[in-house]
Amino acid sequence: MTREDELLKRIEQGDRSATDELIQMFYPDILRYCLWHAPNRSLAEDAVQETFLKVIRYFDRYTHKGKFKPFLYRIAANTCIDMQRKNRQPELSLEEAKIDPPYSEPAFETIRSDMMLRQLVSRLPRHQQEIVLLRFGQDLTLREIAETVNLPLRTVQTRLRAALKRLRTELNSPQTKSDSLQEASSACSKQENHKEGGSRKNGKRK
């Protein structure tokens, strides 16, 4: 039984302290996710709080089958969408995007890599942006992404491949001068190819 499973079981049994532990476990990831979508840091923090309030409110509707993370991210995504509709403000600045301790470790990448990913994703169509952010910004599996965005797994795979292909094409063009962005795009492609290769091997062994 994983730590997540244990906490969810305790919550079902009415253990309030388990709710606090579950929030503490996922807070850094959800804060980071909301920072991707928020017009400023203050609203990102508000969105995180609202997300966990909704999780507690709707927990009775959730039946645990190892899919809590997609459930959590769907609530966070809807909360961020509502927030964006109500608050149309400039994009987050680099200074605002900083994560204060203790949320700067261990799940967070450097601010520089986060900002590079933000720039990469901004080049993509909207229907591809969320998938790339969830995959490389939040490290969700393709199956978790499919459940989060409510799309077939094959559609998620197709959109991710198309996004990576588009980024490679754009960043290899003469107009693109950012070596850092090219390296970031290449790293994403290599990471995805490595994981796909591992999946194929595991499938053959079975």
C-alpha cells in the first residue's frame, strides 16, 4: 500500500489529520501547476487553496481506484480556468514565479528550466499546451494525463508527439536563436522517446 493509499483510507475512516497530510503531500505539485496557469502568484496560491477546499468538499464522490492524482488535477484545472475567466491580467514575471521554501524542494526544477518550458509551451496550440505541461512540467504519466483531460490515451499520445515535432521544427528554424530553448525541446523529446522505449520493452516481456 502506497502512502497515498494509506492516507486516503484514513480519510475515508474520518481521520482529519490524514487530510492535512494529503494536502501537504500534493501542495507543492499543485502550487506549481497553478503557477503555470495563473496571471500572478497571489492568484496561483488562491487557486491552490480553492482546489483543496473542493477536494475536501467533493471527496465523498471519489472512489479510490488508484486514480487520485487525475481527480486532483481535474479539480485544479477547472479551478484555474474559472480563475482565468475572472481575472485577466499579465503573465507571471520571473520574480513572481519563484517558489519559496519549503516548496522549492525536492519536486521542483530550477526557475530557469520552468521559464524555458513556459516559453516552449507558449509556441503550441492550446489543445497541446496542457498535455506538454502535464507531461514535462508535472511529470504525469500519459494515462494520468488522459484521465485528467478526459481524452483517450491514443489521442494524448498523438497530440504529445505532434507537439514535440512542432517544437523541433520551429526551434531548428533560422529564426530561432535561443540555444537554451532548443536544448530544452531536445531534452523533452529524448525523455519521451526513452520512456516510450521502456514501455515497449516491458510490453514485449509480458
